[in-house]
Amino acid sequence: SPSTPDTTELEKIGNILSHPEFFEGHELILEGKIVSECGSGCWFNLDDGTGIIYVDLAPSNLVIPQKRGSFARVYGKVTKKSSDTYLIGTKVEF
């Protein structure tokens, strides 16, 4: 079973998608490759090899440059809406 989420902990996307109720509301760090991104840079999909998660930057009033195919480290809060689990990103590093 996954360890207790911690803001300083790097988490695997696969763990979050497998146990969304465990991670919901927690802030954590994800690292992976940006596999798709909206034209204005307000959301993207991140792939770390264990899964792909949608990262929404709009609630934080953030946008990123076009970085498809690039490595990114993302800080954010796990959010669940009906059957969708995603990350509200608060900071993105390249």
C-alpha cells in the first residue's frame, strides 16, 4: 500500500490513479514527460511511465509554454471529480 502522502514526496502517477481516495486533497510532487498540452498552456497530461494524469493549471491562474515531449516536475493537489482523478497544479519546473 502507498505510504502517507507528503508535500515533499515524489509520487508515482500509477499509485494515485489506483488509490485516488487515499491521495485526494493531498499535495505532492510528480515528475514525468508532458505528452499533450492545450494551446494556451493551461493544462497538460503528464506521463511518468506508471500512468498518465491530467494536470489543470487554470485554478492556479498558471500557464506554461509549449513543452510537449519535455520533462517536468509538477507540484499540486490531487482532486477527484466524479470518476476523474487529476492534479490541480500549483507549480511546474522544467
